[in-house]
Amino acid sequence: MGTHHDNGEYRTGDANRRLVRFFSICLSTLLFVYSIMAVRLFLDRESFDAVDLLLLSARLLLGGVALLVVVDPPWLARRLDRQIDLMGSLFEQAFANSSTKEKIRLIVLVTMVSLLLELVMIRWLASVFPVFSFFKNFTLLACFLGLGAGYAVADKQPCAPALVLPMLALFVGVVTLLRYDVSAANGFFAALPMHEQTAVGGTTDGPNWLVLLKSGAPVYVLLAMSFVLCACICYPVGQLCGKLLQSTDALKAYSLNLIGSILGVVALCVMSLFWLPPAVWFTVTGGVLLVFVLSRDTRLPVGVASFCLLLAVLSWPVQQEIQRIYSPYQLLERMAKSDGLMNLLSGGAYYQKVFNLAESNRGHETEEDRYVRAYYEFPFNFKNRPQRVAIVGAGSGNDVAAALRMGASHVDAIEIDPAIAHLGKHYHPEHPYDDPRVTLRINDARNFFRTADQQYDLIIYGVLDSHTALSHASNLRVDSYVYTREGIAEAFKLLKPDGVMSVAFALPNESLGFKLSHILQGLPGAGKPLAVRVRYDSSTTTAFIAQKGRDVAMPDINAFAAIGFTDVSKHFAQPYPEASIPTDDWPFFYMIERTYPVSYMIALGMVLLLSYMFVRKTIGLTGPIERGYLPFFFLGAGFMLVETKAITELGLHLGGTWFVIAATIILVLVMAFLANLIVQGRVVQQTGLAYLGLLVSLLVGYFYARNHGLVTLGSPQVSLAVSCVLLTLPLFFSGIVFSTLIGRADVNISTALAYNLMGALFGGLMEYNSMYFGFSFLYLLAMGFYFLAWMFSWDPAAVWTRRRLGILTQDSAP
């Protein structure tokens, strides 16, 4: 990574000025786009009044100022440069006067803030605009970029942590304005610019790239500008972390860094456990920074004012008729339908609604209610009065209520989101969750079926489609492993003889229907499945029915045809490419085929371009790459891939619940901490054996990941233990290598972490290869990166290799 020198173009005193200018240009770009959208919306109106004209004038004025900042940055610079310089110089003076003990204590707190800020921005953005739920690691990569750049210049540029809260408050304010002023009215920023990775609600079967680009352009602007703005916000935090880490020896500093990171994850877990809103997330994050870091800064009033503005924006009661609940998975918005019953939104998009189909309400049923009744009771035409029923994606309770009406003796209702179940328990008019015949299980569907000890007459998948990513580091959705060949097969095994499985789905395209049909056709012991277009909630909603031991026939076909149900079994029985059927290794159910999605490639191109621009504006690119630090870059890339694989694999084995994902992230950090302790105790002083253990464990993990569905290792508990060992061993060996390298006298820990974070960013980009090759391929990529780390490390064997390859240079010689 190149670092700049005081060569006139990049004077150290200008560093924070450039950061603020870059931030201001990107923020102003968003505001200018907002004003254009607002004008377009105004012109589409058939009538307006004086208030509308006043609001339009305010928006135009805001857009004009934003345009001035974009086209003439010096106009803003003349008004802010002196204050920005003071922020940096005054903090540097206070930092120089701080004791070493105080700096060491701050390492844990500031590191906690850095990770908490990263996680909070990921969660908050995903709750505001749906696109951030599907590009969830986009925000993560932005934070890596900002923190990494900050670490890189920790001892080379003046640090101004007082900039964090003002930038954060402005960013949150503008994004909130976009969400509730423009996007709420017309969805300019709510579109999902993707075709291959189909989104819930999408309808295209063939790509019309002109239409997609036109509808997605505002979203790409939002993604691009948010990426840079998040990086800018994290930059001073990374810089401060880097300065503090140099206050003590590298291994001790790294231990404190990992402790702070663990505390950051734990803090967010606690807030998620109690469904606390963003105002609390940002209060904890900004409050720690304000109280412990900026309390003695002479610019404290700026931080306090920004903090108050931030909390005011987050707490402002927009759309008071809507109740907002921040579950551990998503933002749920409860509102009332025209009949007064509950309607649920997820991140602003329609999600679920409840109906009152009780026998006592039959006299008041509308035509829509009768159709909905026919849909929910449809599976029971194939299994009359079942003894035991399992309902996957039980949600707010419609399917459960139908099972009770149809005489089920016992119902296991499986719902992963406790907040949705809570709302169903309190607001469903039939109160199905209060019935003693119902057992509500807050669990991942895949994990429930793997651990279930009962057999069922009927298993119903209740239009289970997730709007939520599995984790911040992965491109999977929470339900991705539910719809794999192995996942449905596990559920099918739990059926009794003659048991029935019903899988209903609102198909965004026909390919998903072919996938479900062919998975059911291939189930061992299943007869020929039935596919019926039921058109509930969408004209494409289709129910797929499979039964053990016999073909499924459409009951009373004329009666169902009269209400609009259509038998489409022959259509979905047509041949379909086997390679496009989702498996546990390639669980991308929503992708039409194995491909590099164009929309994702556009996003990745944006990441690379914007990262280059950000590094050029903040660090500068005048210095050479320091080859001695390249091992840290490749270790970061490999670690990111192995962590992603660990999250997805443990989510598969233990359930993709928020708690399992959080525990996995904590486990990753704990493994790194333990490895660092071993190196601190001088148990390991050379990296050769650690590299060997790392590569061997990755190779074994790769073959196990490719074949674990076919390998029997005794009891399920033994298989689970083997999986956990195989997933954690690479992280442990990688931690030993990393700690051994940073413990050497000639290594600057701040620079090492900068390279490591930039490598993690690159590894995050490489994770998209799983969309084509599958997740086991990440092991091969990780092995390649770890081999490069070994080749560029300081070991004699690696030096010999570099000498043989002719790449030994003076700055990398031992």
C-alpha cells in the first residue's frame, strides 16, 4: 500500500481537508439527486397548494447549494478549512499530553466503537433501503476501506476524531430524508437493480437492461455515495485506533484490539436481543466516542451538537400510524389494512398480512376472503384432518389458523423471527398461537427438521421468502438453505407413510418454479408432484405438492378451476439444468443459473473504482507498495473467505439464527485472541508449521465440505463436532501466523492492520465467486491467498522461493 510524503501535493496538514471535501461532494451528490427526484415527483402531481410550492422551493434551494458544492469544492473549503485544521491540531496536542496508560485503556473502547459503528451502519442501512439487505456486505467493505485507510496513516497525518459525529449525523439525516420524503412516495431509491439474483416482487423473465438501468440508476447512485460516505466516517476512527495501538508492544495491543472487537459484537447482540431501535444503537456508539474520546477536546460542543442532531433524526416520529419493531433480523412495520387487521412491511416493502377466516366470521366474508380461505386450506385436500402438522415460516399465523380449522390434532409452527411471532400472537384475530394444540418454535427451519424427533402427516412451507441476508459477511439470505435439495429432502424424510408436503411460493420468475418442481421430483420415495397456480398475493404464486409413495392428483379439479386455480404440473415437469438446482454447496435458490450477476459486477466495479478514488484522496498513491507487509494483505483476504465459509457452514449445521451468526463471529475473534496469547507466550515463534497446519486444515475442510452430505460419522453430534473443528482450525492457524508476524520488531502494527483490512476488502470481493462455483470453492481461493502470504513472509523457505522467482527486493530481504 502506498503512503504519501510531504511533497506539496499531499501535505499532512491537508489530509482532513481532503477527507471532508470528498465527504461533502458525495453527500451533496445525494442531495442533488434528491432534489431532482422531488421536482419530478412534483411535476407528476395533478394538483398542488401553497405548502407544496413552499416545500418545492426548499428542495430546490437545497439542491442548488448541493450542486454548488459538487462543481465548486473550494467554495465550501474556504468556510471550513480553518475549523478542520484546528480539529486535527488540537486533538494531536491533547493526544501527545496523554499518558501511555490512558492510551492503552482507550484501545479497547475505541476498537469497540470501530466494530460497533461498522455493525450499526450495516444494520441501519439495511433497515432503511431494501437494496442494502441484498448488497449487505457492500457497507461492510466500505467500513473496511475507511478503517484500513485510517490505520495506514495513523502516524503520518493529524487525526481528527471530532469529525466522526458531524459526518455521521449528516449522513443519517440525508439518508432519512431520501427514505421518508422521496422514496416513500414513489420508490425511486427502493428498486432492486438486479436480474439474475431475483428479488421478491420482481417479475421479469428476460433482462431488459435499458429498463433495469433506468429504474436502478438512483439506487446505484445511492450505493456508490453511501459506500464513500461510510468509508469517510470510519476513516478517523481507524486512524485513532492505529495511533493508540502504537502505545504498547504489538502483541499486547492486538490482544486489546480483539477484546474491544468482541465487546462490540456483544453490545450489538444485547441490543438485538431486546429489539432496541437505531436511536439506542447510535447512542451507545456515539456516546462512548463522545464521553471517553472527545470529552477533553476543545471542539466538544461540535460533537455534542452533532450527537443531539443524530438522535433527533433517528427519534423523529415519521409516519406515526406505523409501529416499527427492530427485530434481530429486520425492520418490521405494523400498520392496519382497510378492514382494520394487521399488515406487515419489511424494510418498507410488503411482507405479510392477516385474515379473519374463523367460522364465526363466515357471514361477513368478502369474495377475497373466500379465495384466501381456499388457498390456505388447499393442502388439506390431500391430507384430511391430519394428526401432526409442521408449518415452516409460520409468520403471523394464517397457516396455523387454517390447520386448526381443518382439524389438525397438533401443529408445530416454526418461525425464525421472534418479533413476527410476537405480532401474530397479539394481533391475529383467530389467536392461533394461543391454542393448546400449537407449539411455537422460534428456530431456523433447516435446524428444526434436522433435530426433530417426530413424524408428520403434513408439512407446509408457507410462502417462506426472506428479505434478510444471513450475515453482514455473506450474500446468502436467511432462507437460502431451506430451499436446497438436501434441505427439502431432510424435511421429506420426516413425513409418515402417505404424508404430504406442500411448498407454496410467489415466483418472481418461472425458473424458481422449475427448481422446486425438480427438487420434489427427485425426492427418494416421492410420487409424481403436483403444481397448482393458486395466485395468492401474486399472480405467480404456485403450490407444489408431493406425497410419499404415490402420485399426487388434483382434487375436484372443476371446483378449483372455477375459483382460478390452475394445474401447471406439465409445465414445470419440463427438463431443467441440473447445475442450476440449489444445493448446500450452491444454495442460491433465487438465482436463475450459476453466473456472475451483471448487477453485482456493476456494484463490484463501483467498489474498486471508489476504493481507488478514496485511497487517492486520503492516503495518496505516491509511495511504493511495501512488500514486507504483503503477507498481511493476503492473510486478510484468506481470513475473510474462511470466516464467510464458517458463518455459512455453522449456519447450516446449527441453524441460521441471529444468535448462531453472532456466536460464530465471536468465536472467530476468540480463536484469533487465543492464537495471539499462544504467540505472546512464545509457544510458537516460527510460522512454518502454522502455515502447514493452515493449508492442511483448509484442504481437509474443502473435501469435507464437498462430501459431508455423503459421509457418515456416527451420531449427528459427532458430525457436528467434526464440522466445528474443521471450521475453526484454519482460523486458529491463521491467527498464529498473523500474531507471529506482527510480533516482529520491524513491523508497524498500524500499517500491518491497514494491509490486513484492505486484504479483507479484497477477500470480500472474491466471495462473490461462490455465486458461480459454490461455497467450497472459497477454500481453494483461501488456500491460494495463504500460499501468497507464505511466499511473501519472512521465513527462510519463503525467501528462497522469492529468490528463485526473482522477486526478492531490498525492502523484503530478511
